Amino acid sequence: MAQNPSAKSVPRPPTLAERHSGIPERLASIAQEAKEKLYSKKTLPESVPRLREVPRLPPDTTRESFDRAIVELRDSLGAENVVLNDKPLEDGWYIEHPNTHDAFHIVDQEELVCSAVVYPESTAEVQSIVKWANKHMIPIYPISMGRNVGYGGSAPRVPGSVVIDLGKRMNKILKIDAENASCVVEPGVSYFALYEEIQRRKLPLWIDTPDLGGGSVLGNATDRGVGYTPYGDHFANHCGMEVVLPNGELLRTGMGAMPGKNGADNPTWQSFQPAYGPYSDGIFSQSNFGIVCQMGFWLMPETGHQSYMITFPHDNDFANIVEIIRPLAQQRILGNIPQLRHVIQELSVTGLPKSHWFPGPGRVPRDVVRKHASSLPCGDCAWVFYGTQYGDPASIKTQLDMIKSAFSKIHGSRFFLPSDLPPDHYIHSRAAVCSGVPVLRELDWLNWVPNAAHLFFSPITPTRGEDAKIVHDINVRLHKKYGFDLFPTLCVAGREMHYIANIIYDRSSQDEKRRATALMRDLITEAAKEGYGEYRTHLLFADQVAGTYNWNNNALMRFNETLKDALDPNGILAPGRNGIWPKNFRGKGWQLMGAEVENAVGGGAITPKL
Ligand code: ADP
């Protein structure tokens, strides 16, 4: 395919000083390079003219009533803070991402779009937007930073919803308590921003960041994302929320429910999670029961750390590796949430395209991966384990001795420290992430195909070789059937593993989109037959995944619907998110349970004819 000649002249990405979603100065040149690389592979135009009527209207809303409602919203928030989505759609890239649609579109780019974006400045303004939505029966969809890449980005599930972009104006770090090792943030605080502020204040604290540092600390935890230090379970390490309910009421959870002295925040809000009575925070994660406007987090006291890589020679070492990891993780000898990857990812994280390694069509054959891996530092191997240990040098040494001895039971395993590997090796970015330094390196594998986008298939399995192998075999078989390279990353804990398969497709190819969609659908179905379910999924697969959690005649979904109808009787907040539909949407054909997504690729609709 022809390369985009203007790639070298792409404008410089914004910095954090310029925009809440920008990059720190320390990463400016890396971001520029990453952008140039991605744009050099891009064959799609920056934007295409909108073919459908704009803006896309919310369901059951006439243009006249929509226009009237927008005038009212502009009067209350200021015209500049209510922007219609009526311009050509631009996918941008990770740092300059859209809040108008799913940049990694699967179905038509104009399908998963909002009608308008609104920018509140405060919790009080969020409350007034929610009241407005109830009055006009217009669905709203909150995003924090909108970088939920691979899971729908900033797109609403119901086309024509009004997106509440919380991050643009609500982006304050409200508090960093160095003694309690905690913070309170608004939705627009990225991992980059929190990290930079802690450095600026010279505090001996770490944040925990996902592979890419541009996401919202609050948004990621709300969607139950993970990172890689000992504080890697983001939701488990949050403490206290401030939430606007779908009727506009304001709630504080945990100890925050008790007023502090003289109107201050409660002094234990960031110290004790459940407080008194039912622990309500959970229902505000991966749901559509509230809009989180503030959230507290625990920060990790800084400590010594040592990252390492272990390689294993054979594909069928997989189950044994998992068996060795389990006791090490249960005994907390493994310091963090380590990652186990297939060797093909050693090729993709170099940032070189698939065509560099294999010019042919289709998947890269195993023997070609083998040949290239032989010339990389990892050598001819099958699996690569990235771990990090924490503490003082003596205890790190003791831990590493135990780990090496455990893995040496797999014949041919090899151990590497970062100092054994070249300066541009991926391990150095893992070492940063695993010590709480947010980076951008993980973007590199997006260069695998031109116009790359990705979907995550993210099932949970027990940390047991037998189970992991069943899920892996399903992935191997179905990726082969649909012609995609398999990129599995396993984030392993003592009792469960997140098996994350990254399906990379070319946004310009309807054929690839159709195959990627069919692959997702079959993976979800086949994993569920064996009893394995996803922890998170793209918006368009939410119904199917929710439908697999159907024990006892869908008792869980019936419970969620009871909550939804009680909290949101008008069904205005993020209808359909995580498969939870309010009663005014149920039974009208909104659910996508089978081939609907695949059939909509290339121009079809995912909305029912109302
Ligand atoms: P990030 O930029 O951290 O990747 P997003 O802002 O896209 O994440 O948030 C991920 C998803 O979580 C969103 O699509 C939205 O459905 C939900 N979400 C994000 N922020 C909030 C919030 N403040 N309140 C409620 N739900 C939220």
C-alpha cells in the first residue's frame, strides 16, 4: 500500500501544559516519533465527509425538540461548552483522540456517534446536565478522558446520545496526602498528569499505570482496568467516590458519606473503603448507575525494584509455566502482576510492521516467527515472561533466586536482566511501567498493519495450566480460522489470569473488520461454553458478554435491571453500557447478541428501526 507522503510533517502532539490530555515534556519527542510512525502507515484520509444527516439525533427525538433542548443546555452551561457533533469525523491517534465517535470503528464510522459533546466544569454542572437529560429524555454518556481504546473509545452505545466529556474542564488533582499515601482526582487527570505532579512535589510515592499512560486514573478504575505494580488492581486500590446519580442527586461513598468537621471532607474518606452498610462502590464500576466526579486512590510508597525477562523454548511449555506461576503468585513471591506473552509480540513491540517480517498475505507462519526471533535478544523461544520484584537489594536477590529456581524446571528457560538487553529493548519500558512511570511504548505494536485498530478479547481463567490451555487453544484455533495473528498477553495473579488477546485489524478493510468481528463473537461463545467469561469488552459486544453471565435464568442481569430501573427510571444514563438496558429500551431490538455487528460492517445499522 502507498505510504502517506505527509507523514513526516505531522503537527507536534500537544503537551500536558497545553491540554489536559497532552503528553509530558519528557515524552515529547517519543510521542512525535510514535505519531510519525503511525501516520506513515496511514492510507485512510484524515476525515471523510459525513454522509448521514448531522448531528445524529437521539432515539425518539425530533430535530425540533433536540434543537430546543440544546438551546436550553447552552443557556445554562455557555454556548462554547455544548458542541454539536456535525463536522467530519477524525480518528486522530492515541494522544489526539476524538470524543465524537469510536476511533477504532468496527461498524460504519458514523454509526457509534454522539449528537453533541458537553463540557461541565463542576459536579454541580454535571447534576444540571443530568436533570436536563431527564427533562428532555435524551440519553447521556459520560467519559473521563475517552481513551478506552479497544473497548469503544469515547463512543456512546446509543447513537445520538450526548457525550459528557468530564475530563476537559474537570481535571484537577484535588488532593495528594503524602502521609496517607493517597490522592483524590477529578475525571480529567491522566496517569501522565498525576505522575508529573508527584514528581514536581518530590514525593516518595508511586502511581500505578496501565501500559499506556494517557488514560484517566478515575475512568480506568471505573472500568476496572489494571496496571502492573503491586497496586495493579485499580478498582481494589480506590478509596471513596463522589457520584452523581441518574436522577441528579449527589452521593459520597465509603467514609465520605459522613460529613467531616465544619463541612470538611471526612478525614478517613481515603483511609477505609467500605465504611458502614452495603459496600456500594462496586455498582458504580462497569455500569450505568452513576457518574463518578471524584475518586480517591491509594498510592504506593516508592521502593527498590528489579525487572527481568524469562524466555521458554516451546509452545507447549505454556501449561507448565502457568503451573509454576501459581504458587509463586499465591505466596506473593512474584512482586507484581507479571505478563506472559507469546514470542510473536517480541516482533510486534519493535514497532516494525508485519510486512517487515513477512511479506505474504495472512498470518505470520510460526517458522517465520522462529527465524526472526533467533536474531532478536530473546532468541528462538515460544513464551516470554516479564516480571518485577520489589524491596531492598537483598530481598530482591532472595526473591529472584526462588523465581529462577522455580522456572529452571522448564528445560531451556533463560533469564535476562535489563542490563543484559539493548537499550531499545521493550524490557526498559516494562521496567518503567512496573515502577509506576507512565510511558507510550505500547503504541508501537499498532504499526503491525496500516490504519491499525484493535479489539481486546479479555477472558478470565483460573491460574491453572489446564484451564489456561483450554482458553489458549480456543484462541489459537479461532485466530487461525479467521486469519489473524494471535497476540496473547496474560496478566497473571495467584488465582486468576486476565488472558488478553489483541486482535489487530486495518480500519480501511471491511473484510478485516468483518473477520475481526466474527472472531470476537465466536471467541466469546466458545469460551463461555467452557465456563470462561470476559472481564471487559467493547461496547458492541457488551450484550453478548453480559448474556453469558446467565446463571439461574439471568439472575444477575435481572438484579442489574432492577437497580437500573430504580436509579434511572427514565433510562437516560448510558443505556446499554455493559449490556444493562433500562426498561424503556428493553424488548425493542437494541441488544446485539449474534451476527448483528458483523452484518452492520460496511454500512449497516446497529440500531433498531423504532
Ligand atoms: P480512559 O480515558 O481512562 O481510557 P474513558 O474516559 O474512556 O477512559 O472511560 C472508560 C469508560 O468508563 C467510559 O467509556 C465510560 O463508559 C466509563 N466512565 C468513564 N468515566 C466515567 C465516570 N466518571 N463516571 C461513570 N462512568 C465513567
